[in-house]
Amino acid sequence: MKLRTRIAREVRFFKGLQRTLKWVKSIGPDSRNLICDDLEAAVDKHRERPAITFEGKTITYGEMDALANRYAHWAKEQGITRGQTVALFMPNRMDYLPIWYGLTKVGVATALINNNLTGAALSHCLNISGALHCLVDAETSPAFEAVRGQLGKHVAQWTLGPVSGDRRDLTAALKSCSNLRPDRLTARDELRASDTALWIYTSGTTGLPKAARITHMRAQLYMRGFAGSTGAVESDRIYQVLPLYHATGGLCAMGAGLLTGGSIVLRKKFSTSHFWQDIHDENCTMFVYIGELCRYLVNGPPDPLERSHKLRQAFGNGLRGDVWEQMTERFAIPNVLEFYGATEGNVSMFNFDGKAGAIGRVPKYIRKRFNARLVQFDVETETPIRGPGGLCIECGPDQIGECIGRIDASDSRTSFTGYADKAATEKKILRDVFEKGDAWFRTGDLMRQDAEGYFYFIDRIGDTFRWKGENVSTGEVADRLSEAPGVLEANVYGVAVPGHDGRAGMASLTVDDAFDLVAFHAHVEATLPSYAQPLFIRLQRQIETTGTFKYRKVDQVTDGYDPARVKDPVYFRNPVKKAFTKVTRAGFEKINAGAFRI
């Protein structure tokens, strides 16, 4: 690399880092300043500016605050006190952020529950939240109704929309609530930034989602961090189609827009056919992505508006290098800001340089100021490799290892607040890593770092894989598949499909005479979210296990769905026929050539 190019790269890196650190440097666990105080400060500065646009309606910062205040007073009227939790089970909508923003004003935490969940996964999330009240709308109320009998305690259902039976009318209740701010002194003066603001659910290896505790401090790191890293200003309009129950869409994107005087153009979900029309009509200057969204765009048909826009930047995570280059060239997007960070973790990094394919960079000369390290990892045993002295071994350049982050409770950027489940929290901590007594957070992600300091994501470790922008728990999927008639055992894993990000779900099944492919297909669609439904199934006489009776997955992952490698029958969830069809050599080649929209 030429000297001038290297200097330009370092200047760009340091400007991005400086902007970000400036926004987050005052965050601390003992601070009285909470995430709701950050938002109120933005409201006071930008009260008449547009804040959120959704389905043809726009509310100003002042109107957003007034709506949040109604939810704060609603919580007080219901006797919900500081430290308690309310469950929020809704799709993207105008009220979503104002709901949890309002509840934080009175010290109430909000559990953000994936609106795609049903059945056992939904009841589990509601139960571990500890919430006695759940806010739903017409779209999610039926799913809540279906699991009421599985809840450990009575949970009041508050509905925005048509109300029947013993459901409570949230719309009517809010009308009687004040739109003035609750008194800060009495409502939250005793709270600190280390107190819980949100619960965000993340898929784990135990089979069901885990509730990650998001403190006010952590929410501030997300929201302020992206206000700084994106360089957002008042004139920015951010197109946001990611789910608000995730940190990327719900905190990172919303913080970039709403802490800076900018505005959010919110949609219920992503649509390839509407994307460029929306970007053009709404004069958007940025959009937030996950890698799969970008792949959909570059694989979509030409759109007359795809270069007729005011976009200056796209930011997000999971963008593959080949898709990155296609996207920026085809759509004339000046800058891409890729980042890495786990919802509950303490490792975060940014690719301020715009190097395609890299998730972030830590230059050698400031390495000590970053807590991220890679340690050598045994994929077969799924544990870090330790040397003769019992300590872990750090990876060299281009060696693949697990990314870990040093835990320091006194530093807001490196603390680890954990999950609702203490045992699950402990499993994510790696001890005696580089010296006796130290503690590091395990990201569960395999990465490599090159000689210039760039990090590259390789894969997820173990029983969780990523597909359609969601983490899929193999244990949870296996539990649902095992409930299908005729299924005796289910071993679930992810397999690579050419041209697609992440891993597609595949299940090896042992079955009896009661098994029927048509009934099984119906069961899969009825019990699992679309992203968790296995794309392939393999019928085996017996599922191979390890010496400790764990299902072996390494060979199955290697075999994939290739009929030349797999002697067992393999079936593909055919989107055209809406059925599982047998994978032939011709069918295998069609799948790999992208003939099916999956």
C-alpha cells in the first residue's frame, strides 16, 4: 500500500474512532443520566423536527415524547413499579420505541419479544421475563392467546387494536393518561445507568432464547455509539426496516437518527420491491442493513430509482465482501460502515476504512486500547486450546480462532451484564485465559485477523447458526421437529448454500412408519418462524453420536445436501411446490445455481 493511501486510511479510521469515543466517553455505571435522559435531551433540542415516519404518518420529537409520557403514566396507573418488567410483543410500528422509552422514564424495564415467536418459544420468553403485563396488537394477540395456558403466572394482555374477551384496551387506557413528563426526581432519581432498561432475547445453545440484560449504560453505548460512528446530523433520514426487537435496528439505527436531530423512516419489514421507491420518495440519506438484506438487493431486478437517491452511507453487519462490492458499484452508495457486536457481549468494532469484507479493524499500535482478542480453538471439542501451562493461546495473523473480550466491570465498554439465567451467564465467561484469574467474554464467533489488523467473520460456534439475519438455535428447532408425527430423533445443523449468507437449516431425522412428508411440511410451517424452518432434511436409520452421547454434526455439515456424498434420502423444502421434494443431482445443481428463491 502506498504511503499516501495508508495515511488517508489512518486519518479516516481515527476520525471515525474519535467521533464515536466523543459520544460514549461520559457513559458510566454510576451515572444518574439514563437512556431516557439522552432521548429527552434530544427532544428538548429538536422538539418540532420530524422524528419517525411510519406508514404515511410522521410524528415530531415533541409528539414522540408525549406518546412516551402516556406510556409512563399508564405504567404508574397500573401499579407497575421501578425494577419491574413489561413485555412488548409487537411488530415494527410507530409506538414501539415510544413504549420502552416511556417505561424507562419511570424505571420500568421492557422485554422486547420477537414478534415471530409462537408456542413453546413464546411462552418461555414471557415466563423468564417475569412480566405481569404484555403489550400486543391485532397481529400478535392470537399467538399470545394460544400460549396463555403455558404461562407460569397470570399475564394481563393489553391490546392496541380490536379488543374482545378479557383483553384490555390499551388505546382507551392511554387516552386518560397525561402526555406531560413524569417528575424525574420521584420517578427515577434513585436509578443509575447500571440498572436494567431492556431485555433483548438472543438464541443460545440450550434450545430456547436467552434474555440478555441491557442496562441503561449498554443502551447508551449502542445509541450514542452509532450517533457518533455514522456521523449522523440533523438533515439525515435513516431508512429502517430491521426488527425493533433486535439491537441493530432497535437501538443502533434509532440512536443514530434520534439522538442527533435526524429522523427515522420506519417500515414494518423489508421489501425488495418497495426499497428504492421508499428511499427516493422519503429522501433518505442512510439505511441500516444486515447482510442478507443487501444480498436481496443485489439479486433483485434493476429498478429505475436504484441510483436516483441521496444516500451517503449504509451501515450494519454481516455484509459479505462480494455483495459489498456489487452493492456499492451498482447502487452508487458512497460509503459502507460495517460493524461487529453481540447483543449481550462486550466486543465491538467498526470498519471505518470501508475495506470490503472486514467487520472491523484494530491497528497494532493501539491494540492495547481494545479488548478483543482471538484464541486458538478446537472445532471438534468446541473449546479453546490451552497450552502446557493451562492458559489459552492467542492466534497469529490469519489464524482462525474464537473472538473473546476482556471483562472489566469498572469500564462501561468492557463490562458483561449477562442474562436472566445465571448459569447461562457463567457459560459465556472464559477464565484463566492469558493469566490466572482473568475473565473474558466468549462471543461464540470464529474470526481471523490479518497482518493489517482487519477482522473477518468466519462462522458461529456450535449449536447456533445464522440464517436470514436471525440466530437459529438448533436445539429449539430439534425440539419442534421431534413433536411431528413419526419423528423419533432430530439432529439439526446449518449448511452453506452458494450465494447465500449464513447457514441454511438442515435436519437429520430418524422416523417410523407414521412419518409423512406432507404432514411434516405442515408441522414445520405451523410451529417454526420462517427463518428457523429447515431447508433440507436427511432421513437416517440411526443418528451417529459421540462418546458422550452428543449428536455428531461435523460429518453431516461436511456432507450437506449433496446426493453424491449422502447415501440417505435428502429432501428440499421446495418453495415452488410448497413441499419437501427429493434432491436429485439435477435438483442439487439447480439449488446451487440459485434457481430457487430461498
